[in-house]
Amino acid sequence: MIPIKIRCGCGQRYAFDAEPVDGALPAVVNCPACGADGTATANAIIAETLAAAPATPPAKGTRLRVALAEPAAPSSPPPAPSLPVGAADAMRLGLVDRQQAQVEARAKVSWGEPPEKVLQYLMIQGFKHQEAADLMTVLYQERSKQVRARGMKKILIGSGLIVAAAAGILYMFAVKFVVPKLVGVLFAVAVWGLWLLVNGAIMVAAPKMQSGDVAES
């Protein structure tokens, strides 16, 4: 089984395990949010995984699904498949068209992969160095905007929690009705709000320092 992770153009991420047949998915897969076809992306991931996998013999007792390339002792040679020149090599190397390569590169940037790996991926897909560098500039600018937006959200939430906790504590002291347990809860809320405030400020000031998937930060 090969683990597949896809980030749709709508922003939805979904993952599943697939057992490829003839190097591709046995069925069509769609985004659970918008219904967009993710089969091409999944097939590209499968091809890339199969190309990188070492050729090791199966362990004893392992059941494999095998697709025979040709029947045993054929009476006549089967007709050659009518594939475009270089199609087999492209599938084996995990090559995709330029549009799909841009989608994959955007997903890699969003997941926080280092720029050198994204650049290497684009050049493998046939992009020239300058083209790949220009595309990466746009993609990382998009990611920085997303990180800053999430940082501003954390700042607002953190500030709100701090104000609410402080107001609750001051009110209890003002009416001279202090509940120690409630004071402890409000203090914890204020600490959590302070952490969100600091973390959000870092994301806004230095979005490139944010690692990992933007959607999970």
C-alpha cells in the first residue's frame, strides 16, 4: 500500500492508502470538500514513490497483486501498446504536466518543504532554473500572506482572552467575592491568550520562520 496525501486547490487536505494497479489508482478519487478530481495528483505521487522505492524481494508469505506484462508462451506476440514516445519514461520518473507540477509545488510550499527541494522538484518536471525560481517567489509570497493572516487571527483571539480573563478577575475583587478556583481558571486563560498573542506576533513579523503546514499552524 502507498500512502497518498493530497491538498486540493480549494484548500482541503485529504489522505488515503492505495494499492496501485499498473502503476496507477484502480479508481477515480475526488476531493471530499469540492469534488475536484484528484486522480492525476494521486497517480503522480504513486509514480514518484514507485520510482524511488528499492527493488527488494517480497517477504515470505506476502501476498502481492501482480499484473502480467504478457501471457506465458503466447502463440503470437501481443501488439505493442500505442503510447506516445517517452510516455513510459515519464510515468516511471513521476513526471506530470506543467499545470499539475505547479499544483504539486504549491502543496509542497504549503506543507513547509525547504525551498531547495521545491526548486529541485520543479526542475525535474522540466522547468528552467529561472522559471522555477520565479514560481517559487510567487508561491512563498502566497504562503507568507497565509501565515500573516493566521498570525493576526491568533493576536485577536489572544488579546480577547487576556482582556476577558483580566476583567473577570478584577470584577471578583471589585465585588469582594473571590473564588480561588475561578481565579485559577481565569489566570490559565490569560496565560493561554498571552501565548497566542506572542505566537501570532512572531507569525506576522517573521512568516518565513513558521515551519510545517500553514493549515495546521
